[in-house]
Amino acid sequence: MNITIVGTAYPLRGGIAHYNALLYRELSTRHSVDVVTFRRQYPGFLFPGRTQREEGAVDGFRVPSAVLVDSINPLNWISTGRSIRSRHPDMLVFKYWLPFFGPCFGTIARVVKKGTGTKVVFICDNVIPHERRPGDVLFTRYALSTADGFIVQSRAVEKDLLALFPGARYEYVPHPVYHGFGSVVPSAEARLRLGITAHSVLLFFGYVRKYKGLDVLLDAVAMLRGRLDIALVVVGEFYDDEEPYREQIRRLNLETVVTVRSDYIPNEEVKYYFSAADAVVLPYASATQSGIAQIAYNFDLPVIATKVGGLSEVVRDGETGLLVPPNDPGALAGRIFEYFTSVDRTRLRLVITEEKKKYSWENLVAAMERLGQ
């Protein structure tokens, strides 16, 4: 098949760009694949981070891409659609995670499909986002109504999709493992590099937003002081106001326990944070799935997560990590204590080594091929 992927890709950064790069590499082993990315993904005033462009080493995620799409220019959507249509793709693929892109993606899809046999497939991270805004359903319907098929990566997203499109043709494929960040390095080496001296190390990784529950995790860590020699490493850009979290750390006297690196981490440094940690913590108040869990599994690292959305589909309680109720610092503290004092963590890592085999890019490509038939 001739396949065109439209979405975030190098030279842009972030999890969606990484996902599309790995998808491109897997699809390219069987098909002819083009990537079309944004020349403007977000207007500057809407982007909460420092920069939208990749600045670190990108060997694992660099793909050839046509830089065409302007997310806020309707005339550009039409010209981009015509440009893609001239390539005669058999399949047009969108990674969908935010209704903001609904008008753009929906228009491009309509232009490409006009008078052609191109099939449109949406890979849905979300159907309705965690933080809802007016117009979300309208924009999502406009985009997704062009689809001939969908990939959903959690049962929570499946439920949302069927609520909007009861007859949707779709495949359920769990989020594949991210394997572009290198290999595990020895824990002692990673901790020395990062200046970590505590015996027990937790990692909170990724963009910080209210629904991700960092405040709950800080309260839980405070409850463990004096019970565990623990360090919490918080790594990622703050897409919320950072100061309330800093104030919470001060109020709880966690300055010597919690390390915050409020920045986007270059790809070549990611392996050190995951190699230094004993567990990744995902204390989310809501979720569909999490790419962070799939980075953790790449490093055979157990995950302590809340029982929300698709997280409980990926984190098997007592097998690949531990599960807790959301918004409950006491319960989270209790399970963290259990993890470090009575759980066989070596066994969890061995289970993950086998479990992650089912989170393969091959499974995703096979599902997309079935939708293209």
C-alpha cells in the first residue's frame, strides 16, 4: 500500500512525534510510506511549553517528512489535502489526541478522499480529552466522521468512540512499547550521573498537568518520610502553573526528597532517568492510556498507577506493577511502601519482559492492514 501519515513528526518533538516515527519505521518494512507534518502545530499563545521543536539527539525518531500543515489556516488545509491526494495514497493515517486538530484533520481528509479510493484511519489516543472545552464533540465529530476505520488503544477510548459512532469499524490494539530511547544502563551508573543517593527511587515523568495527579503523589511521598529512604524525581515540562507544586514541596518539607527537572528531556538522556528508578508512578486522576507506561516497559521497569481509564489494562496488579484508587494519597503511600518492603520486584521485571511482547508495533501494523482491506 501507499500510506501517508499526517501528524506531529521530526523536526517537532514529543510523544506523538516519537510514536509516528516508530510507526513509520514499522510500516516502511512492508509499504511505501510518506509523512506529512506541521509547519505550525500550535499558535504560540496556545502552546504551554518552551519550544515545539526537537533539540536533542533524534537518531531513533528522525524520519523524512514534508513540512506542510498549518493547524489554523483553512486555505492551507485544502492545499495540503490536494498535495497529499496527488500522491494517490491507499491509506491516510491520522494520530488523533486533541479536538483542536479536528477542523484541520477533517478538512484534509475530505479533500484527499474526494474522487479517490483512499481509506482514512484514525489512531485515537483520545476521543474526548481529559480537560474538556466547548466545541470538543463538534470538532471531533467533524474529523472522525471521515474515517473508514479506527485504532483504539484502550477500552476507555473504545467506549468513547462507540458513544459517538456506534457503528464504527475499529481494531483494539494496546499502545506499543516505545523502544527508541536506548538500552538500560546500570542503576548505579545512572544514579551517579543524576546525583541520586537515596535507596528507593520513584520517577514521575512527562508533561505535568492537573489530571496527572502530581499533587497527590507529593502528599503520598510526605507520608513516607521516616519510613523509607526515598527520592522522587519529577521530570517534565509544566503545562500547569509550576509554583503551586513548588509551594507544596516547601510546605511538606520535601526539598531534600523531591528533585524537579522542569524541562523537556533530550531523547539521549531519557534512559538514565528510567534506569535510575525503581518504579514509575502514574497517579493520574483520569487517563485513556499512557505512553509513559510503555517507555517504562521498554526498560523493564514496574509501574505504580491509579485504576483509571486504560491504565489498569496495561498495569497488571501484582504482576507488572501495582494499582491504587485515584485521588487517595494514603492508599498510594501504602502501596509504595508495600512495593519497597514486600514485593518481589525482580519477579515483576521478569513478568514485564514477557508481557511487553504483546505490545508490539507489528500488532498495530497488522490491524491497520486489516482496516485497509
